[in-house]
Amino acid sequence: MSLIMKTTSCLLLLILAITCTVTGRDRQYRKFLDQHYKYGMRTRDCNKKMNVTNELYNANKCKPLNSIITKPNWREIKAVCDGAGRSFHMAGIRNLRESLHRFEVVTCEYTGESGKAPCKYEGTKEWRYIVIACNEKKLPVHYQFDHN
Ligand SMILES: *[C@@H]1O[C@H](CO)[C@@H](O)[C@H](O)[C@H]1NC(C)=O
């Protein structure tokens, strides 16, 4: 193999590796937004929203509880990983951040018994502090809990 060919294939591999790492991290972030963010969502939208979440991420079973941030917006959530949050310590879980201000959160609670589809939910809405996990790119990747 010529030197140019070797260099080219190395370069291609490098680009591929970087692309994979970046999209892997962003996939976690997209999954977080899919499950835990819907701007302006109402409590009566829980059934519709959880239908999609359970089908995409929960193998069609009914997740017992899910929190969805509905205000102010995704930029404010992202900022919790940076200046709008502080580190939060909890045994065994790394990179947790607690928000410095409250978010409007809709909590969807499963009301059935079988745990099987079609899943029915009851929703409540409140302004709460959120605790989330962030990755090394300062993107939210996990919703831990929220509190008053
Ligand atoms: C989603 O809604 C469809 C249509 O009502 C229903 O057949 C399906 O079982 C639901 N899936 C879940 C996971 O609730």
C-alpha cells in the first residue's frame, strides 16, 4: 500500500471514530429530550405522550412514573449542566446536577395494574427543581428526580 493510501485510510478511520463517538453522545441527549421534554405539554396529554415513550423506549410496557419538563425550554434545561445548575451528590451516581431554579414539570403516573399496553396515565403539573445527569459535553442524558 502506498503511503498516501495508508494515510487516507487512517484519516477515514479517524473521522469515522470521531463521528461514532459524537453521535453516540448526542443519541443519549436526544433520548433524554424525547422522554423528558415537551414544551407546553398539558396534564391531559400524558396518555398520548406516554404511548410514544413506552413504545419507543420501554418495549411496550407501562413505565410507572415519568417526568416531562414543559417550561421554560430546552435551552434552560441544557444550562443546568453548566451555569444554571450545581453539582449534586448521590451515592453511586456520577455527574448529577441540580437546577438553581424551578421548571414546570408534568408527572405522568400509571394508573393501571397489569403494566401492559394500552397504558393509562394520570398527570399532575408543578414547578420543581430538577436533578439530572450530564455527559462530558454538558448535555443532559438522564432524569434522576425532581423536588419542591
Ligand atoms: C398506544 O396506542 C395504541 C392505539 O390506541 C394502542 O393500541 C397501544 O397499545 C398503545 N401502546 C401503549 C404502549 O400504551
